[in-house]
Amino acid sequence: MNWERLYEIMPVFLQNIACNVRGIKINQTRYNDDFKKMLHEFLERKSWSYDDICSYRDERLRKIILHCYETVPYYRNMFRSLNIYPNEIRDIKDLELLPVISKKEINKNPQDFISSKAGDYQCIASHTSGSTGAGFKFVTTMESLHSQWAAYWRLYIRSGINFSLKQGTFSGQMIVPVKQKKPPYWRYINSQNRVYFSAYHENEKNLSYYYDELKRSGIEWISGYPSLISLLADYIVRNKLPNPGVKFVTTGAENLYGFQETSIRNAFRGAKFGQVYGQAENVAIITQQSNGDMFIDEDGAAVELVPNEYGSWDIIGTNLYNYAMPLVRYQTCDTAAYVTDSNQRRKIVSLDGRKEDYICLPNGKKLGRIDYAFKDAMHIVESQIYQKKDYSVVIRVVLGAADGRKEAEKAREWLRAATGNSISISINYVDFIEKTNTHKVRYVVSEI
């Protein structure tokens, strides 16, 4: 019996204990003394000039480029084939001399991207499903993980949030078994002073329980996916309920639509609002200022905004902290629009990355963050969820290898479990998936 199956059949009190054990482990890795040191450094740079921060970024960039040339097979061969020397990459503008790499290209020979000195660093294995539903496994360093969370916490602290604040998290992990029919639709992680709410039980008949728990638990900070938070916000606004006591709302991990932000702000009136953009690969970080403006965190990664044929900019990123498996000019598959402000900072006007759609179920439930079904799909190039008017779902899959069929079947079983076997789910293997006019694959296309 695997761990996920064992967790499913545990009584609620044991699930809470399991969540607390997991929370303790996260605290020991993500928020240890090395993280605190990194956070102190990030907070110190708040007072730096923009030019000084960019100089710091370019200095780190030069070091990691040299490291790539000396220790990473793919980059060493790339530099030699292009007849370019690493000292020619002096700042972020010089990255244009190098080609953009994609998740698909890395998946062909992932070992070629791992540094021969990876063993010198504290490393962890990570994975992501990304915007197009194609799985990607990679190695990262604890330093990179700490830098990413330090950038996020710089925003949180600037907003007035501290580590002792009670937090309610709305995210995509299946922390409450789908088959559970009665509350509680959340689990307590006391080791992190957090209540984790289930994404798979948010529907009209259950939202009152979510609201009551927010109020009862004294949660002051809500964080997570805007698609999930806005569902609760819509309920609060629609029923003219007061703010249950929330003072801070932060969103991330997916695109935030304007209508979602409006609903969230109306539901939690008086709360401070913040938004972060990042990804597990940690090649680009964008955070929101207290006045609502969003800027690239130049000290978090080397972020390029490359114009595309659709009038927006592709977000291309380079690691500054991951020396185990550095990604140089990595295509995030996300796009943005930006302007340069009076201080020459790059201000993000809009993000068009990782659009989060829903699968609708006959009982009124809406499921989001379903790209999780493909998080470990290494032999699938792209995938897409197509939902018909009768609620049935077709999974469109572009195979990269024959083993992708097994991964597609695994994804279908995951979706069946997440939907409670309430709708028909089939697979259609295709040669390509049509792009939108923003140069992205829409992950969910629905007739409903």
C-alpha cells in the first residue's frame, strides 16, 4: 500500500498528525538558519538603488555562466559550437547571444544539464507540470529554494505579514480525500500555524463551511491559488457576508484575472492584497508592491522579456542560485506586458501565464489546478483538457514516447478520483494541440 492510499483511509485526526509531521519537515528545510540568512540579505537590498541591484544580478550571472561552461556538459558543448566564451556574457543583455532552451529539450537528455559538481551542494529533487501539462523533473539546490522563498517573504514582510500569523491555504494538494462527504474539508498544520483547505470540495453547498472555519479559526492571512480563493470570495460577496477577519491575502502559482482580484478585494474588504509570480524552476520572480504595481525581482533571477509575434513578451529566465542544474535562458511558456518606469525598473502591466480554468461537474463543483495530474509525465509533450456540454472530458495528449500512454492513463485515473467518477473521461492522442493567439496552449477548453 502506498503512502497516498494509506493517507486516504486514515481517520481525520491521524491525517492532521501526518500533516503536522510534514509541516515540521518543511520548516526544517525551507525555513532553517540558511533561509534566515538569505532572507536577511534580501531584506537588506530593499534600500539599494536599482542600478546596484542590477549590478548584483549581473555579477551572479557571470559566475553561474562560468560555472555552466566549466561543469555542465550541455552548456560547454553549446558555447563551443557557437564559438562563444563565457567571459563574453557580461550582463543580462549579452544572454541574447545564447539560444533559448525548453523543457522538452531538457527532457531529452536531463543528465547533460546536471553539473559535475552537483555533489558539492545540498540538493533536492523537484518537479513541475507547467502551463502546457508536460512533466519536468529537475534537481535544485537548497540555496535556490531559500532564495525563492526569501523573495516571497520580502513581499510578505513588506505587506505586514509575519511568521506567527495564522494562515489559511487554498492550494491544489489532495489533502482531504475526494470521497469525503462531510466537513471538515480542511486539515490543521499546527506546526506551521496553518489551516489547509481542500480544493476538491469547494462547491455551493460547502462554501458556508469554509467561511465559518475561516471565522472560527481566527485566520488572518489567506494564501494560494486565485481560482480557489475567488470561489469563496464570490460566495461571500453574493451572500453579503462580512469579512471573516482576514487581514492579508496573497496569491500565486497561477494567473490572476481582474475579475478574480475584484471579487477577492470586495469579499475581504480592508485586507492588504499581494501577488507573486514564480515557478518551481526559479528562473523568474515577480512580486507586487504595496501600491499594486508589479516589478521583476532582479536579484532573484535573470529575467528577460523577449518580444513575440503577438505583441507581448515571452518570459525567459536564468537561474542565479541553482548551481546543481542551472537553467540558462529557460522558456517559461508564460508571457507578459511591461513598461519601464521613471527609475528604469521593469514594471509588469499584465501576466498571461498559467491560465487556470476549471472542470465543471454536474453537482455544481468546479475543479481547478488539474495540471497536477500530469506533474510526473515525462513522456508527454503536451496535454489539454477539453470538456463538452454534457460534462464529459477528453484528454488531448501529444506523445513524446510510447511510455506516455501509461502516463496518460495514470492522469486519467487521477482525474477520475478527483472528480469522484462523476463524469466520463477519455483520452485522444493527437499530433499537435492548437495554440491560442497568445502563443500558449490553453490547458482547459470548455463548452460549458
